[in-house]
Amino acid sequence: MADGETTRPPATKTRRAFEVVYDKVRSDLASGLLKTGDKLPAERDLAEQLGFSRSAVREALRALEATGLIQLQKGVTGGAFIRSGDPETVSRSINDIIVLGKIPLRDVMEVRALLLGRAVQLVCERGKATDLDRIAQNIDDTEAAANARARLEDHVRAFYSLLGEISGNEVLAMLIDATTSISLNFVFSHKIEFTTELLVLRRNVLARLRARDADGASRAISENLAFLHGYVVARAAAH
């Protein structure tokens, strides 16, 4: 080797900057060296540590921002910061796979049914009376909005989100929000109208929750989703 020549670490020769930077961030998160809100080292420091050019590291950070793992901020106090978990990031990732034709929407709907079936069982165990009152209020608000022909998307989304939240399992809640977002995006993109039959089914779910009947609640939410998914598929085909 000629004098003055330098070599980069072998690991970076065959791996892209994005992969190396991502693995480092993920490793530091797992070990506790990084946590939500922490700032990553400056581009120059990361480039020196990992053996890449600053431009390659910059592009890697932009790619990480697109995944939702970090947020890039400009200015004197700016930089790359670790973001908190965002269910929208999960739903966007799954939705991208659907759009690319890698998985069918029906698979997402099946998983969503499994998630909500478990959620209502946990709500029966952990939910307080005041929590169930929030679900009842949501159903009433949905009915009022439907009668007034007002926007329903937020009310519909909130019903399932409440079940995830009250289950007490944050991962379950995040996945329910993600799969619900994908399903509702499909519903509203196809201009499928809300049907009041869903209100009857939701009140049946609530009745089973108030009775602390875990198996009954699971059957009730399954009936709710089976009707909803069948209705959506039929209406989409009609369009």
C-alpha cells in the first residue's frame, strides 16, 4: 500500500450507508445508548465513525427519516433526532406493501380481526366502567354524525382505537390503529357510505364488554368485522 493511502472498515465496503447507519441506530436503541428524543452524532462524526463520506451519511439519514425512525431538524439546534413510535409509520409501511401487490388487503383484514378479538378480551379484564362509557359515547357520537350526514371518519376510527387503548397493550393498540387506518383508507377512497347496521353491532360489542363476557365480546366484534368487511367488499365491487 502506498504511503498516505487509507482504507475503510471492511464492513462498509459491501454494505450501503443506509444499512450501516440503520444498524447502528437500532443497536444503540436496543442497548439503551439512545432513546426517544435523543440527538444523533453530527454527520461529520458519523462519517468518521462508520467510514463513509458525509454525503453518503446525509442520504442515509434522509432514508431513515422516510422510515419514521428519526426526524431531521434544521437550524443551529437542529440535527437528527430519534422519533417516538408512530402507528402511522407502521400503516404506511404495510400499505406500501399492499400497493406493490406483495400482500392482499384481505390478509390485513384477517389480522385486524384477530387483533380486535384479543383486544376486546383484554378490555373485559382491564377496562374500567368509565372506559366503557367512552366507547358508549363514541357510538352515540357516530350515530349523531350519521343522522346529520356529517363526516364520520374520525368517529369510526376512534371506536377501534379505543378498544386498542383500553386493552392496555401498547403494541396491540398500535397494530390495531395501523390496520384500521389501512382499512378505512380503502373505504373512504372508494366512497363507501356508512351503514347504521354497524351501530347495532357495536352496541352488541359494548353490551358484552359491560357484562365482562370475554368470549361473547370476541364473537360480537367478529360479527361486527365480518359484516363490515363483507359490506365493504360488496360496495367496492359495485363501484
